[in-house]
Amino acid sequence: MALWAEIDSNNVVLRVTVGNDNEPDGGYQWLLDNLGGTWIQTYETNAIRGTYAGIGYSYNATEDIFITPQPYPSWIRSGSFWNAPIPMPADDKMYSWNEDELSWEELVLPAG
């Protein structure tokens, strides 16, 4: 199954669609002829182009990868994904990122 991501002029993914496997090009020419736009093939296995494209992801042509949206300004990209500047504590507690403090805060759930 050929999967295609349409990107805009800023390389942001607008939509993802299925192509026609009965066509030698996986339906690429049909997409161009009928929908126009710029289409990049994406793969569910993540083996090619870093990760499967999603709406709002970006495409980096230099690295030939799709990149997930940056969750916070301080986070650092590694390949297709983003990491906090400080690793989350490795314990059994739940945490959320506090961008103002640039730190992880333990989530305290109400007693139930």
C-alpha cells in the first residue's frame, strides 16, 4: 500500500492519503493530475523517512525525514523526534514538563 503525504510550501504536512498499488508509481501521478500539490511517500514502518507522516508534521528534504511537531521551544530535535533538555526522572511516578521552569514536575493525582 503506497502512502503519500501532501506538504505545503513550508514543508508542513497537510494530509496523508493512500495511493493506488495497481499503478507502478503507487498512484503518485494520479495524485498530481487530480489533486495537484507536492507529495512525498511515507511509510508506516518508520524504516524510511524517520517516522510515518502526520498532519502538522514537517518534512526535512536535506535529511529526507518527517519530523513530529516540536512540543516545547526548549526541546531538542534528534532525528524525527524531540527530547526534553533534561531527561524525565526514571521512576514509577508520572511527570509533566514545565516549560517556564525547564523542569519535570510530578503529577499528583487526586485521591479517589
